[in-house]
Amino acid sequence: MNDYRLPNLKEAARRQRDPEHIARDLFTMPEEYRTLGEGKRYYILTHGCQANERDSETMAGMLEGMGYQKASSYAESDLILVNTCAVRQNAEEKVYGELGAFLEYKRKKPEMLIGMCGCMAQEERSVQDVLKKYPQVDLIFGTHNLHRLPALLAETMKTGKKVVEIYSREGEVVEDLPSHRNSRHKAWVNIMYGCDKFCTYCIVPYTRGKERSRRIGDILAELKELKAQNYREICLLGQNVNAYGLDLGHAHGFAQLLQAASEVGFERIRFMTPHPHNFDQECIDVLAAHENLMPYIHLPVQSGSDRILKKMNRSYSREEYLDLFDRIREKIPQASFSTDIIVGFPNETDEDFADTLSLYDHCQFDSAFTFIYSPRGGTPAARMEDLTPREVKEERLQILNEKVGYYAHERNAAFLNREVIVLCDGSSKKKKEIFAGYTPENKLVNFKGENIHAGDLVKVRITETHSYSLNGEAVEIISPFPYNISE
């Protein structure tokens, strides 16, 4: 174990003021690595947020550069990578269950390699648990040394020994990494990494490091390349996207990036995830000015109580959040909103919860991701005394979810008999005449049609509404997807 490079949350909490974090020569693929995967297949299991989805695409690109091919199941794979999430306890438990199940595959195929990466790999406790309880895991690496995957894989293949390498420092923004994207018409684009907010319940600042922005020129170069490849929709990614550029000295960097991105020519541009504290008026104005910036905003509130917001270290008040929400609604009246809410934060009172419900009544969100508070080891909230019974928290969640469902149904009902433009993601596996896609407002639409393909922009008439989806019939294909000749 002395040879392992293990994570350290105290080191991960340290922040350095160094804007020179762009690296263009860290990733290499030596010639001897390019054939290590020949005749072998890989399978990547991805948990958690869009940042993990994008990381998995990068890992797939590196593996295919080593000669690996993508497997369709665990059973036929020679390498399994589990890209993990550490935001909630149930996500970690699912990973442990999967690692345990892979033991049987390993017994049947001893040469199979199993790796764990992502946010759980940045937690001291999680890594120690895996080392003690899951000997079938051959490789563990973190979020800051993703570019090292070929070298780490080569090491464990060559030596037959377990390899563990996790950086507790933030790491660099590594440019020019390969990628195998999961879609031909929608693409994730990282614009920054890490988070400096240190909400008391959240492990992300420890597992993802400080805020580090990519240079705008590098982002625009990637966008132009995706446009040349006929991608129709891109989503700009970051743990706190509207803090983009602050570390580089740009006070309104995200608004400037949105303006520049809107001019590249994509039909649709989205972004995930903003923080209310950094959502400035300049950003609102740019969003309102461009039709290809989609009118859907995920605006996490977490609680409607000033007391709880302060304990969470959310850096805004209830009044400030509502003021922001109302300004966006006034400027972009057609916008749809979603949010995140934590129920049962340590010692949340009935009055605190009532404040959350009243805020929800004011905003009438289109949808919400709701959770009972899950303690994360190493965070300040995990050390807070909590006297609220579990059954009370579960009852509050049920009450909140009833309100979420009510407003979701009301917001969707307004779409009945309307014609909307849907970017088709493909057809149903069970019924080929049923297709699915999303409106500009991020409404899921299931619709009937013929001769439609993934990537087509389709006008759909809504015939039925539900709380979390819409049903419809295709009216016409507005713009067929321009497939590349090579495809």
C-alpha cells in the first residue's frame, strides 16, 4: 500500500491562486500503448452528472486509441471502468454493489481488468473501502489524472499489480484529449472544472478541485470543430458554469462566452449547471437576445429558508434568489425552470420547510430534483448534530414531491394542442414508429411519425400532456439531420 498515491481531503480543500493551469502536453500516447488493447473490448459504467458523462467519452477515446473496441455488455468485455459519483450515499452503494457483482466475471475471466474512477476515487474513505473489500479491482484513479489512463492501464497490464493513483491537488486543464462521443447530434463541451463554493453539504469541491476555466479560444475551437461535424446541439458544462472566466480575471466571462458561442451557428445551445450567486444581468440579457440559446434554466435553490441557506453556505438569500428568478422570467417569459431541493438538512424545522414550499409556490418550477439530505464524510454538514427523525424527512419529501408533480402537470398542460420543434434523439426500441426528443424548453416529447431519424428537427403537435412528458404526432420534418458522408 505504500506505493499507492491515495487521496487526501485536507489537501484537496486547499486553494491556490494560480491562473496558469492550462496544459497542452500532458497527454501522450506512446507507440507501444497503441496496440495494448488490440483484440480486446471495454465497457464503461457511468454514474452521476454530465461532467462524468463527458469524462467517460474522453476515456473511451483514449481506450480506442489503444486499440480497444466498445463492448455491448460486461460479459464480453476485457476491461470494465466504473466512473463514480459521490454526491449521495445511494450512488456510492450502487457502485459497491456493481464492484461486488464483477467478482463473478473476474473468476470466469481472470485476465479481465476492473477499474474505478470518478468522484468516489477522490474520497479517502471510499478508496480504503475498495482496497479492503474488493480485491478484484485492479486500477483506481481520480478526476484530476484522467489523462493518465493509458499509462496506468499499461502499468497494471505489464506488472499484474494493482495500480492506485489519485491526485489531491486540483490538477491542470488538459487540452487535446481524444474523445468518443456518445451522440452524433448532441455534444457535451467542458468550459471549466471544479467549484469554489464549498456548500457545507457538498463533496464536489474536494473531489473536483478549484474552479479552473478553459481559455475561450480553446472552447470556440472545439465548438467550431463540432459544428463542422454537423452537431446540432451543444451543452456547456461546469460545476458552476456562470463562474466561468472569474479565475482568468473576466468579470462577465460566461456572458461573453455565451455571446461568442451563439455566433458559431448551432441550432441549440444549453448549459449546466449555474449557481444563483454568479448569475448576473449580463448573462440574462445575452440569453434573451439569441434564439439559439435555449430557454431552459436549471437554477438550484436547495432550500427556501434563509436560516438553512446560511447553514448550507449557499451565499444568497431567499429574497435574492426570488429576485433573480423574477428578473429571468420577466426577460425570458417563455423560459422553463428546474431546480434542486434538499429536504431534511440537519435540524430543518417545520417553519424552514414551509418556507421551501412557499418559494416553490412562487416559482412554480417545471420540474425539480428532490432529495433527502445525505451526509458526505469530510464536509462540515456531516459534523452537524441532527435531531430531525428520518420519518419526518420522508414525510416532507412526499409533501414536496406532490407539489412538484402538481406544478409540472400544470406547466406541461399549457402545451396541449401546440406545435413545438423537437430535436429527435431516436426511436423506441419496442415501437419503431414512436420517437422521442426535447423541445427548446427541455420538455420530453414522445411522438408518432415516419421516416424520422435521430438528429432531425421535427415539428410536432402535442396531443396529450403528462407531468413529466408530452405526447404528440409529427407534422413535418423541419430540418433533416445532415449526416456526414463517412457515416
